[in-house]
Amino acid sequence: MSNNNRIPSNAIIRLFFVVLFNIINMVVGKLILVLAFYQFLCHLFTGSVTERSVRWGEAMSNWTLRIFLFMTYKSERMPFPFHRIGSDSERD
């Protein structure tokens, strides 16, 4: 059984990534607030939201979920672009 998309079991390395992902998550949270405000303005002035922003918001939300799953030990798979660290193969 291969160990695809798994980080080494070293707790110090995992702690490093948890701290790193927490910092990244704080930045992404601010980006989501900016996106929500932009969508509100679009809705206010045009009556509709932009499809591109909706897709971008969905992608950021899914990526944030993957960060939280890793940080809370629900998943051993790290989110993109770190998902290849510790993997045995080059495929996604």
C-alpha cells in the first residue's frame, strides 16, 4: 500500500505546517472578506454577482476546508501546493 500524499510522521514537521497553514488561512480569510464585499457591491449596483467571483470564492472555501481538515488531524493530506511533500509518487 503506497503512502501517497502523506507527510512524515514527525510531529515537529507537522507543527511547522500547522503554523504555516494558520498564517495562510488568516490571509485567505481577508481575501474572502474582500471578495464578499465586491460581490455585495456588484449585487447592489448591477442586480447580479459575477460568476468568476463565485467560482473563485468556492475554490478558496474548499481549499480552506482542506487546511482545517489537516490542522485538526482529520486528514493527513496537505492542501495544494504542499500535497506532494512526503508523497511517493508524482501524480496528484
